[in-house]
Amino acid sequence: MSRKNQTLGEFIIENQTEFKYSSGELSKLINAIRLAAKVVNHEVNKAGLVDIIGAAGETNVQGEDQQKLDVMANEKFIQTLTKREIVCGIASEEEDDFISINSQDENHQNKYVVLIDPLDGSSNIDVNVSVGTIFSIYRRVTPVGTPVTLQDFLQPGRNQVAAGYVIYGTSTMLVYTTGHGVNGFTLNPAIGTFYLSHPNMEFPETGKIYSINEGNYIHFPQGVKDYIKYCQMEEQDRPYTSRYIGSLVSDFHRNMIKGGIYIYPKSSVASDGKLRLLYECNPMAFLAEQANGKASDGFGRIMDIEPTELHQRVPFFCGSRLMVEKAEEFMQKTL
Ligand code: P6P
């Protein structure tokens, strides 16, 4: 049950019976993410004012320059989740390996693992473009009370118990699902409270926006080239509009509200695409499906991919169901 302007705390309490596992732990998990999001939001919003932006001089496992805000966001989410004795493990885009968290209380063994992209799109920070945090939550598959293993993280997306994102944009929003639809909460920064502003978010069945980095056109598979030309043709409801922010969370969020498709395909320069399966594609796919949209690698369901590596990349087609299905048609014609 939801009503506009409900606070996030009220919403969690009123809907926690829907969470098929321990409801109290879901509340703690989402509350931990809420707290970390407020701290990161504060730092992101003042990024231009202090000497915190700019590369930290190191590179992360992806070989990408690590912005100082990336480092800060990663630390904040890890600290906040660790302190609350809810999770037994955390994997992050910014960490080479997963982090095992052993509960101090042998009677309270933590059951959940969280995978995060702490600050996706961080290269946009220096140019004041919105960025986001993406999170994915699973129940561990190895026995409670034993050390968490890689197997607990390498689960297919269909096993997720919750997923969501924080978008640090013109306003800061927390959008998440526990498998019962998608709800969006907007932060009132004056009092630090998230309010239910977008209940039951859904992708329009189709749309007129396509989001892809056309600068890579010559490197794309033929099916993607053909779909882009389809979007640009003067016929029926086309040409579509091209909108690409360079921030997955921002493009996804706009497309969910207006209708659209986001594509990051494989290419001759990125054999599996760029986006990571575990902490970008799977959580966004869970949200997409819960919002009556679709998420595919061009041929099959993202959430059915059996992961093999923590930082593995997959091609990603996500958004309004009919647009994803049309793109899949072009991909399948080239098989
Ligand atoms: P490109 C940000 O680094 C990100 O992971 C997504 O948020 C974004 O959509 C994409 O990469 C941008 O990548 O290669 O188009 O600059």
C-alpha cells in the first residue's frame, strides 16, 4: 500500500510484510542505504566547491581513473552497511575482491550480500551532470554463520531480493524494488527526509527516445547499426529522439518516466560491452522488469545469465518492452 508524501520510513514499515524474508532486516538494509545516500548526496552537491573532485591518482579494477568522490562514496556505503550488522558480504565496482563481514554476535548471523556501483557515471561530476549509486541485494546461498564465498555473489539476477538506485540529479531520489513494483522517493534536503513522490513507477510500453553512444557506431554489431537506422527513419512514429547523458542511472530514470530504450552493446573495441552484470545490469534489469519494462543482452533475459566473474561485462538493452523487443529483432536477424 502506498500513498503520496509518505516518508520512506513509513513506507518500509507499511510494506515490510511483502518482503518474503525477515522484514526487520530489509528495513535495516534500506535504511542503511538511505543514510549513506544522504551523506554521498551532501558531498556530491558540494563537489564543485572543495578540492575533492579530480582523479584520486589511482585506477580501479576497471582501469578507469578513480575520482575522489568514487572513493568517498565507496567508503561511505561500505562503512554504513558494515556497521549495521545486516550483511555478510559486499562487492563493489571499486573493490578488486568482495569484502567478507563477520558478525560480532554469533547469535545473529547476517543473511544478505550487497553489490554496489557506489558512484556510476562519476566522470560526469566535473561537468556537473547527474550521477548515481546502484545497489543489488541477494540472500546468501552458503550456510549462515560460515564465511561468505564468491558463490554468494555469483547469483543470477532473478535471485535478487531487492535492487535500486540513488540519482543525484536536480533532486536526489531513491528508487527501489523488493519484487512488488518500483517506488521512487525524493529527498527533502532541508530536513533530510525521503518522501514517496513516484509510487508504482512503470515504463510506458513503448517510447520515442533511444539512448546509445553513437560515437561508437562504426564498432557496433550490424544489428545495432540497423536498429539505430530504424530509429532515425521518417516513417510511422519515427524518427525517435536521441538522448544520451553518459550516466546509466540518469538515462534509465528518464526513459522509465517518458518511455525509451538504453543500449550499451558489445563492439569491436569492447567484446562484452562496458556495463557490469552484477552491480549495474542485474539491479537495473530487476527494476525494469518490475516496472513492466524489459532487460536483455540483445538475445536473452539479463536476469537469467549465470555469472562467472565478479566484474564481468555484458551487452545491455533495457527499457520500454516493445522497444527492447524491436532491437532484439534486429539483433536476431544478424545471427
Ligand atoms: P561511454 C558510466 O561510466 C557508465 O558505466 C554508464 O553510467 C554510462 O551509461 C556509460 O558508462 C557511458 O559510457 O563509453 O558511452 O562513455
